[in-house]
Amino acid sequence: MRGRTVGVVLVAGTLVLSACSSSSNSSSSNKLTVFAAASLTKVFPEIGAKFSQAHPGTTFKYSFGGTDTLAAQIQQGAPADVFAGASTKYGDELSSKGLIDTPQNFCTNTLVVVVPASNPAKIKSPKDLSQSGIKLVIGDASVPIGSYTREVLTNLDSIYGSGYSDKVLANVVSEEPDVTSIISKVEAGEADAGFVYITDALAAGSQVKAIMLPTAAQATAVYPIATVKSSKEATLAQQFVEFVLAPQAQSMLKEAGFGPPPSS
């Protein structure tokens, strides 16, 4: 009877030690939640996989979308560890409110016009977008791809004539919340053309055809990245930010079509 009592005590002690060990291990989940611009949808998981090789046990949860939406969610208290947007405007805004660390620019992007692979409207150059009857899809003015598109159109006025941008905007049939939605509508044939980042055109492959913009009319998107100050994995998040800025990730971004960050 005495031996059985000791056995129970030993088992109970083992359970207590196990519980303490479990509690200790749960203090750091090694899981990073990354809020990133929709144009990073393909390359960031690849970069994350490389990071996990160097930091075994690290897992990722990604939330991709329009930079304005992601910034608004962080302001509303959504749990996130890293912010990576497609416009310095939102990085600066979040930083000024003390919600993220000082943003660091990690890459750039440029715009192209995409048309369906079959190109039913027979669009050959950006000038054709002003023709009556063209169905054009662009980003909403509140998201980076939308504001960059409008910048390009204004620049094109000096090349194609002062009324060009007004004619093009009159052909807009849909304004989308992010670049992924624009690509999807063009691929599905719901639009004759759309303005997207060159990286999204490359990722779409044979589903679309890309039409380059005149260099003088181009707009350059600058991408900031930073650790979210409310992160419960701040050290790991900062390590990921540094990894994105390091040569291996920079090479992956270049392969995906992104340009280097601004030198100044």
C-alpha cells in the first residue's frame, strides 16, 4: 500500500514538471505574423522559408493586402509582428504614431500595363488605353498601386496630350483594393487592361502580356519594412527585418523583378 502511494506521488511530480516545462516552452511561439503588400504575395513566403532554415522552428502567418488596409488594421490593434508596405507614406504614418520601428526601405517596384494573353482589345501601347470602349481596371486611389497609376497617367499627358489621362480614366470599369485583384480580373477577361507592378506581371506568366511604359512616365514604388512595436516576438521580428535587407533575400527580390532600395 505504501509503495503504491509513492508511485502516485512520483507520477504527480512528473506531471507537474511536464506542465512547468510546457509553460516555459510556450513563452516564445517562434511564430511571426507578417502584414505585407499584396505584390509580395509570392516572394515573401519564399524568403520566409529561407529565414526558417536559418532559424529552425520559426513559422509564419501572412496577411497580404492593400497597404492602406494593413496600416489601418495595425492602427486598430490587429496583432502583427512585421509590417512591409508598398508605399513610404504608410510606413512614415505608422512610425510617427509610434506603432512601428523606424521603417527601412528594402526594395522598389515599377508599373506596367497588362492585358489578357489573347489581348481581345488589341492594345499595343499605353496610348491605346484612351480609345473609346476599352475596359480598364486600376487600383483604388487609396492604395499605392492606385496612386502610382494616377501619377503615371498624369506623366503620360506630356507624351500623349493633355486630355489623355481623362480619356483613360473614363474607361475605368473597376477600382480594386489591391494589385492581386487587378491581375485576377485581367486574367479572367473581365477587363481589357490593367495597371500593375512589373513583379505581378512576371508572376502571372503566360496568363497575361505586359506592355511597358515610357521611362519618362514611370512611377517608382518604394517598399518600407519595420517591426511592429506591439510584437510579442520583437527580437525574432527584427531578425526577419534584417534578413530581408541582407544579400540572400535581396537576391530573391531581384529574381522576382523587384528593384533595389533607393540609395539615399
